[in-house]
Amino acid sequence: MRLSLIAVGIILMSANAHANTNLGQQLSICAAKTDKTVRLTCYDELAANAKPSAHIMTTTNTTKIAPSEAPRPPATPIVVAPIAAASPQVLSVDDFGLQKKVIEDEVDKIYSEVISVKKDALGAFVITLSNGQVWKQSNSKNYKIKKGQRIFIETGALNSFLLGSDERNATVRVRRLK
């Protein structure tokens, strides 16, 4: 019994190997074509005539799930980029730093005047700008800001924000509170 199973396995593997060499020859014939459209047509015909391999099996789940046990969607939704034909969303300066989606027409940099500067318990500054926005330092870098100073906040990598001024060649990471 064991020998017959081994013999059947060897026969099936040799048939699969023969089919793979035949497919390899057909692929090399298609690859030899010089015209792009003729070559693509050749590959398409091979794909249409290809039979699924014996070792690749698809299974379907026939078990029924009670409504209370049904899988739930993920907590964070997947954001899909807008289609070019759709009307572009225009973001205002008031939304700068609060927006979660990446949109091409987004504001990259804003300028404003510092109204007040406070320090929190860990020494990070919290500033209020003339446009009403409140920003807090998010790293431990030493950066001095004065009341009445004109600063800019620009977008950084990975949805981060950098605060700086035109007089200095340094920036500090910040996050928006309000």
C-alpha cells in the first residue's frame, strides 16, 4: 500500500514537472517576441490557458457565525486618496495641524505672531499664536521663544510639525493642542 502511494506521488510530481518545463518553453517563446503588443498578447494567451496547479487548493469557510461573534471592522478606518476628478478639498489656516488626512492642496507652512509663552512641568513651552492656535513643544530640544516674535510652523516628516523663525536656522518639533 505504501509503495503504491509513493509511486502515485512520483508520477504526479513528474507530470507536474513536465508541465512546468512546457510552460517554461512557452514563456521563453513569448519573451523572444520583439513587438510589445505581440509579446503581451502571447503572455495573455498563456495565462488564459493556464490550469491551476494541483497543489494550490482554495477552501471556503462554510461555518456560520452568530451575529454577536461576527468580526468587527478595524478601529482605524482606511483612508483612500481622493480621485483626481473629485473636487479638491481646500483647507484653511484654522485647520492647520488638526487635519488627519493627507491632501495635496494642504497648507504646508503658516506664519504667526506669538501672543503668550508658558512652560509646563517638564520645561516644554506652550505657546499661543495670534490666530488662536495653541502649540506645545514635543521634544526636549532647547529653543527660546519670546512674546511678540514672528514664527512659522511647517509640516515635517510623518505628519509632524516644526516650529522655527526666519532669523534662526533651527527648528523644534511641536504638536497642536487647540
